[in-house]
Amino acid sequence: MSESVLRGVPPRPETNLRDRVTAWLPQGFAKIVQPIASTVITTDDKGLVAGEVRIATRDGPVPAYRAMPEKGGKLPVVLVVQEIFGVHEHIKDVCRRLAKLGYFAISVELYYRQGDVTRFTDNQEIFAKVVNFVPDSQVMSDLDAAVVYAESTGKVDTSRLGVTGFCWGGRITWTYCVHNPKVKAAVAWYGRLAAPSKAALQPAYPVELAPHLKVPVLGLYGGADASISVETVEQMRAALKAAGNTVSEIVLYDGAPHAFYADYRPSYRREAAEDGWKRMQAWFRKYGVA
């Protein structure tokens, strides 16, 4: 069962009249990733409550996509942190996949104040016009707000809180676990571990945050990732070891590129993606999210 309850959210300037009535989140896939690969996975919403919602934040309402089982008791919560492309169709589908497993899954549009990246066709433009202006502090606060929203529904058990994120959201997953030690467990998919350059709005990366990490995090990385080197992955492993962190782990998939879970892109590697998904479920079970 689908629903849209976004009312009263100020539209972005580029939003047309029809969109103001029907949706506040991006619809479909980001322009930059089209055409969509034939390997794309589409998860239906049969037996689910799935759709857009509005969450209250410190500076106004922000849209999010939420999916959960239509029936059942108190549900564990999983925050799904978007890719670099925002909460487009792939991230919504991941929420539905998690809901089919019995989770209350929610993904906040974390760029909402800065702009809609799904309309761009160039990666550099995405960074230059939007992503570079998204403060980590804003992201942490919005994810906190998503937990509050989930709890306000009366349908969840926020003591069983998990986080998973992809690409840009992979780094945020590590970061949020330091920010909120109440997270039971997290899974970071190929998120940056070390800063390419210093930025005031993104002051610390996972390698630097490792000494402060108390939450068990499973990192899933590709051995052929052109943007995250194996050397950087080993640097993170060493940082965790030096911090005495014996619960977090990193799995490195030999030959897998960046975005190997993104079934709608040529980077998709089915074997690594399916193994990572199974590991994520086992990780959540092991540490009390499921």
C-alpha cells in the first residue's frame, strides 16, 4: 500500500505544479545514471506501507521515503543513507527490500535544503553545486530526526536501530555511528574512508573517527574501486585495530568496482552484491537489530 503525506513542505524553485501535488522526493532514477541497466531489481510494495513522509527537523520539514510491513508488532528500524544521487528509485527500492525482511526502513533526502542532484548529468556539477555545501552536522541532525519520526509512529522499537548507506552514504554510516552510539549495528557500502581534501563542512572521515567508534560496523568494499584504494581500506583496518576495535569488520571483494551493489548500473556485480546483502542481514541479527 502506497501513500504520500507530504503537505506543507516548501517546494524547490524548479518544482513544477504537478510535482507540488504528487511528490516531493525525486521520481525515478537520477538523470546521470541513465540509461538504466537491464540488471535493475524492482521490489513491489505488496504487503507493505511504503511512500513519502515528512519529518520534522530543526529548521523545517524534510521529505523522506519510508517502507515497512503492513502487519506485525514493534519493528526494528534501519536508516538507509542515500547514495551521491539522493533518494532516487534505487534507494527507495532498498527500503522496500528491507521492509520485506521485517524492518521499518527510512531514507531522508539529506540534500533537500541544498538542491536536487537527480537533475544533473555531471558528477563534478553534483559536487560543485550541491554536495560540497551539505554539512555533516546537518546530516547527523536529520538522521536523528528520522529516528524521532520513526518512534512517533508507535510502530517501532528504536532500541533496535541499524544503519546502512551506499557510496556517499557509506561514509555517513561510519560517521553517524560515532555521532549516535545508540545504534546497534551498521553496514557501510563502499563509503569514502579518508578525505580527498580538507573541508570545513565535512571535518572528519572514518579513518580519523576510528578511535571514537563504539558501534559494530561492517564495511563492504570493492578491490577494484577506482575511488577508494585498497591501501585506504587497509589504512582503515589498521586504524580500527589501533583503536582496539575488535567488533567492526571490513570485507574486500576482489575485482569488484565501486557501486557493486547498484543493480541499475554497469558497475553491478551480482555475486558480491548478493553476498554483501546476506552479510548485512547476518550482521543485523548478530548485533540485535533484527
